[in-house]
Amino acid sequence: MLKRIIYILLTAFILFTDCYGQDPTFSQFYANPLYLAPSFAGATQEYRIGMNYRNQWPAIPGVFETYSISFDKAMPNFNSGIGVLATYDVAGSGNLSTTNIGLLYSYDFNINENWHFRPGVNFKFYYSGLDIAKLIFNSQLTGSGTTPSISPPPFDNVADVDFATSFLAYNDTYWGGFTLDHLLAPKISFYGGDTHVPVKFNLFGGMQLIKKTRLRVKLQEVLSVALNFQVQQKFYQTDLGLYYYKDPLIFGLWYRGIPFVTSQAGDAVIGLVGIKTEQLRIGYSYDFTISNLVSSTGGAHEISLTYEFNSFTIGQQRKRIRAIPCPEF
């Protein structure tokens, strides 16, 4: 009975108030580079396909899952890259869902012998939906235990357009950039209210502390430190951690939280294990909750899959975009 009351209160909050939701976030943010920043579109050998899945808080009733699929292509003859990114996020027992489908473009400026600047844009379609038949309203709960008939209040699913832009600077050792998302503030109210998705700001970067190569081309061992800071309205999040790659395995460890700013020790400690070959990368990460919800959430599972390929023939040479030194998980 208590769970039903909680569901009712949450549903009323979602449907009848001006609520501002947060975007889903991936722990393996560099394994979903187009989601992190459109500047990464085409920053690959030639073609790249990526798939990501996140299951957050599996111990809490209701589903909190995010799916992502992307495709991008390098156009080195034009110093550019193009891509397509689709994400689907579903949350709660009412299957509150958000779908984004975007077209991305980036351009690489060679400022000098060492540094490159890479702006990018993402034009996307935004859609929100809700399966109201799965919700339970207070009129459906009676003391006698019977369930009276009810006609759900009519509402419309929401469709709108959106825009994101980003900027990336990098050389062979350092990288850094930012993303501004939801600049067109798409509507999300099911009942015509003046409710919009708030602008999200991402600041990311890092450096390679150790790098060993074979024949100056193939990476053999790399130790990197990376940061990803996000702000969306009054909510903020920081991921700080290390990646260690020893061909063909990669391991990662991050801390999510802002010490001495919040009253909690942090949100999560994240562990990663993955395998990387010349064309294929597979990663699995788990979020160990360390906040006050430690006994309630069940953490979060995340899987990433990336496949890169090219159409080069033997003896064929093409101009290639300079590799970005950031991790790939």
C-alpha cells in the first residue's frame, strides 16, 4: 500500500507540475563520444558504429534504462566528420520515455603543428511519451480492495526540435572541451504547460600520464586521467578518474561526487573492465553507490560496444584526421 501511495505522488508530480528532469548520463562517457559532444563526430579512422546500454538502480521498482546507438564517418579531405545519434530513455512504472534522434557535424581546425580545435553541432528531434494505462491513480484504490473504473485524463505526447553545440581542443597529450545542450529548450509538458528541458553544460578534459607505443604507431600501454563535469539547472555532477590500458585490456576507476561541497561522501565509485582490439571495443562498468541510497539502488550496470572499420584498399593512402588522445571508454 505504501509503494502505491509513493507511485501516486510521483505520478502527480510528473503530470501536473512544472518539473524539470535531468538528462540520462553514461558512466562510460568516452565510449559514447557523440552523446558527450558533437565535436567527436568523425573523430575515427573512417567509419564507427557505437551501441550503449545503461540499467540504473535495478533494485528500485520501475525501470530506469537508457539505450543509445550511433554511426559516424570521418571526411578527412574536408577536415570534417558527420554522424547520427539516437537515444532512448525510459523511467518509472509508467514508462515515461524520451527519444532523441540527431544529425551531427564537426570541423577540425589545425591551428599549429601541435594543437587542433574542433567545434561541432547537433540538430535533433525530441520526443516524450508516457504509457498512462500502467499508472495507478488514487481513485483506483478503495478501502474494500475493489478497483473502480477510471478514464485516464487525456494528454498528448510531446514532439519538438533541439540543438546542441560543442568545442574541443587537443594535442597528442592533452584534450579539453565543453558542450551546451538543449539550446532550443524543447517543450516537455503533456498538458500544454510552459515546461521546457533546461540547458545542460558539460565540461570535460584530461591528459595522458604515461604512453608507450610500438613502432610509434600502435598504443601498447597508456595511463590517463579524465574529468567530466555536468550542470543542468540546479543539479550538478562530477566524474573524476583514471584509465589504464595494457594491450588489449583496459581498466578504469572513477569517483562521482564533489567532496566537501555536498553532505554525502559522494554518489558512486565506478569500476570498468574492457577489451580493445584494432576494430572492436567492449566495456562493462558498474556504479557502486556510496551515497545515502547505498542500501536501496542496486548500483548501475553499463555496457558499451564500438566497432570501427574502413574501406581502404592495399596501397591506398588517404588523408586522416589526427587522433584525439582521450580514452575510448
